Amino acid sequence: MRFNSPAWKAGLREGDVIVSIEGKAVGIRETVPEILLTYEPGQSIKIMYERDKQVLETTLTLSELK
């Protein structure tokens, strides 16, 4: 994970497991990249993730792909 990425700035770290994006469950049918493609750069989205058996929440502001 890049140290200047939107995920890093939002507090996500290697090993975290994203469980939902804006209330939409991440799983077999829809993956993180598929869900993220439905949003535009600059939008802020709520991410629920699991770390050390705790479910946490953060807000991530999307940027353009480089």
C-alpha cells in the first residue's frame, strides 16, 4: 500500500479487510474494485473494515487512477 494513497490517508493498513463500501457488502459477487468503479474521483465514501477482529469505519476520498 502506498503511503500517499487515499486508502493510507483514510487509515487503512495492510491486512485490513474491507467488508462494505457505502453500505454495500464486499464479497464474491462484488469486489472492492468493482464497487469503487461506480463512484467518481473526489467523492468521499464510507468504508467498513475489519482489523484485529474489530470492525472499524473510515471515510475515504477517491482520487483519479494514475
